[in-house]
Amino acid sequence: MNTVSGEEAESESGPLGKVQPRQLIVTVYGLYARDTHGWMSVASLIQLLADLGVEGPTVRSSVSRLKRAGLLEAESVSGAAGYRISPETERILRDGDPRIFAARRATADEGWVLVVFSVPESERAKRHTLRTQLTRLGFGSVSAGVWIAPGHVHDEAEDMLARHGLRSYADLFRADYLSVGGGKDGSGDLAAKVRSWWDTARLQQLYAEFLAVHRPVAERIASGGPVTDREAFTTYIRVLTDWRRLVYLDPGVARELLPAGWSGAEASELFDELHARLARPAHRHVERVRAG
């Protein structure tokens, strides 16, 4: 199953369920354009986004922004105007598939990967790129030039540094947490460290919002409520757009290091349920629009 990376989603703030049209476009392209070698006609895109309540002029404006950002490339096929996923976007989509549909949570004994970097002030653009990409991979900041993530992210970090020409600025280490301080403020507790490295309270809130927004739909479907292919499409696009934002914010640390009452597991189960119920009829709707 195809999907999209979190790069577009994670740049947006605010509550779940309120997304920008370009985020919906990225989701549509990630899910369905790769079935047709990365291309989709403007006419099909406008009709699909109309189903999602986005007007044609807004679609065209959003597509132009994605084109300027290098995510889409204009191309006509058999006389039909359209856009194709750029090679870099194709790689991002491919890399993002496992994270969204099979996100991995670390085990307590897995260890950590550290990225220690120093980028000269004269190359601040590279420093920004490095920090942005580390955040996208789920790293948390220990200090200005030391970032941390669960050990299984090591290979992705190596690939990212090489791909962006940043390898000479950073060293990678595999690490175990060995020393526990005795501070009365909880600083000796690894779970407290995790809360300082990542905003787990905010992530917990977003998972709760995901459940509040999308659980009623799942309950209606489970109770036998009728769902047309078009309804499946509009619901699935919004569910996936919200979900991909969350998985790129979640560092994937071991469950025992997360706050009590963690709702991420329940949210993951809900997404899996909706994916199983909606993906096929949503795809049928897209195929009818393309054929029309």
C-alpha cells in the first residue's frame, strides 16, 4: 500500500482534522498516483478534491505551491494536463510507507542512536536542514548539537546524512543509558529524560484528538452503517492525512518510557481498523473518477 511522508503534514500546526488543501493533495498523490507511474491529471485531482470540499482554484494554487517546492512536476499525458511526482518525492513516499503502515516501537533493551553535530554559522542553511531531517526521523534534542533516537533509526539517519550531503558535519554513536542521577526533580529517571527530549504530552494530546475525531466513524461502520465508495474515499484521505502527521512526531520509544495512559496504541489500532475497512472502496472511487 502506498502512502506519503510526513514532511508536508508535520510543517502544519493546530488540531487534527483541520488540514491544508496541499496536505490532502499530497495524500491523494501518495496513495493513488504511484499506481499510474506517479502521474495524475488535473481534471481527476480537481474532482477528487471537490469530494473533500476543496474548490478548483484552491486546488490549482496548492498544486502550484507543491510544484515550486519540487514535490510535483507538470506533465501532459495523451493531451491531458497533469502533474507527476518528482523523483525525490517518490523516494520520500517509498521511505515513508513502512513508518505509516508498520510503525515500529522500540524495546527497552534496544539502546539508542546519538547524532553529534557541529555546523558552522556560515552554513546555517545546512544546520536547519539537519535539524529538520532529524526531527522528521523522530530524533529528540538532548542539547544543541546532540540528538537522540531509538537504536533502530540508525540506518535511516545514516542514509539521511549521506543524501543531504551532511555526513561530514555529524558523528553517529550507538549508546546505552548507563548512569542514573539521583536528582529530586526526577532527572535520574529515564522516562523523565524522554519527556525532556520529546514533547510527549503534546503527542498524547494529538493521539487523543485522533481518537475523538475518527472513532465515531469507525463505530458507525462497525455497526453496519452504509458507506459509499465516495464516503470511504473522503474519510480515508482525512484519516490518513491525520495519521501520517502523528507517526512522524512519535519517536517510537519503548512503551514503558511513555506517560501513563498512553493512547498511541489505541490510536494505532483504530487506524489499522479504518485502513482495513476503507482502503479498498476508496480506491474504487478513485478508479471511477479516473475512468470518467
